Amino acid sequence: MWLPSEEYAGHGTRSVARAEAAGLTARPLAETLADVLSWEEGQDHPRGAGLSDDEERELIEMLRS
């Protein structure tokens, strides 16, 4: 997960012990990613992050060189 601000640094290292103690269970990563991708593909809004198609092609070409 990409978090755009340094204030979120270390976010992925936080303990989930309290959530688990409250009964929360984690879904398999593959299931979560498939659902997020499906949701994202159905969205019709401009994205504020990521590369444009041209930027992606340029980067791929640079990496192949």
C-alpha cells in the first residue's frame, strides 16, 4: 500500500493484537487484492497517483536499455 506522506511512515509495522483480540480476522491477501482491483476497475474518477501511460512506457524502455 502506498501512503503519500511521511506521517504514515511505519504504518505497516503497527501491531494488530488489539484488533485480533476484538475478533477481527484477516482475509487472505490474494482475496483482498482481487477485490480491490475489481473495485478500482469499476471506478470512474481521475487518479492522483501513479504514472501516466506515457510515463510508464518511458520507464519500461529505460529499464530495458
